[in-house]
Amino acid sequence: MGRTMSSSLFVQAFVTLLVIFDPLAAIPVFLTLTRLQSPSAQRRTARVSVLVAAGIVAVFAVAGNHLLDALGISLQALQIAGGALLALIAPDLLKADCARKRADAESGAVAFVPLGTPMLAGPGAIAATMLYVEQADSAPAVAAVVLALAAAIAVQLIAGALQFWMRWGVS
């Protein structure tokens, strides 16, 4: 019974995280923000953005509840504030001046913001991961959530490799 519960938790967490991460939706944003980068810089930006997202989600999976409790913030408040912040900064990201875009693209800063967070590791991914970790009441259940997170991140890496290959025709 424990194995069945863990496998169903894995499938549920994996599908939820994959839908929330939405690596396909990140492709046009990635291509727009990195269009001034060389192919090697784009590969580095793709890897760094996924690793940043993985790190942020992992930190919140391990210590998110303690951090939010210490700050007196509820999970729902984090989701609302994160969504509102994303809605406020999205127009600015879309109409940013060319000089800033060029500087950000050349420095690789876009791998951290907006690609790593909030595009890939936004409030939804953080909240979902925290909720699944909270639901996990045994070692196999925790392992299922960790594997689901790792699998969703692997899909992001694969999507990044595919978009690069499709654009440049190389691996």
C-alpha cells in the first residue's frame, strides 16, 4: 500500500510541477531574452536558469515552511504576492530599454531573473513543492516528491536542449 501511495504521489507531484514549470511556455521568453547571446552563452544561460529554479524550489521544499513561519507569512499570501509581483514586473520586462536588454543578455543575468525566477520557479512551483513535501508522511513519500521534482527539472533541461538544437541545429 505504501508503494502505491508513493507512486501515485510521484505521478501527481510530477504532473503538477511539470504543468506549473511549463517549460514550453518558457521557450519564447528564453529566445527573446537571449537573442543577443552567442550559442555557448545561450547554453550556459539555459543551464543556469534551470539550476537556479531547481535551487530555489529545493530550498523552499526543505525550509520553506520554517522560513515563512519565521517571517509570519502564509503560503496563500506568498502565492498572492508572488502572482501580483509577477503581474507588475511583466510589462516592464517586455518593454525594457534596449541598452538594459543588451547588458542583461551579455552578462547572463537573465538566467537568474526573469528566467530562473519567476518564470520557472515562481510562486506556484514553490507553493506546490512545499505542499507536496508537507503531504509526504514517510520516507518513500518524500523520495517520491524528490524524484518528481528531479524529473520535472530534467524535462526543463531537455526542453532547453531541444530549443537550443532547434534554433542553432547543434547539440
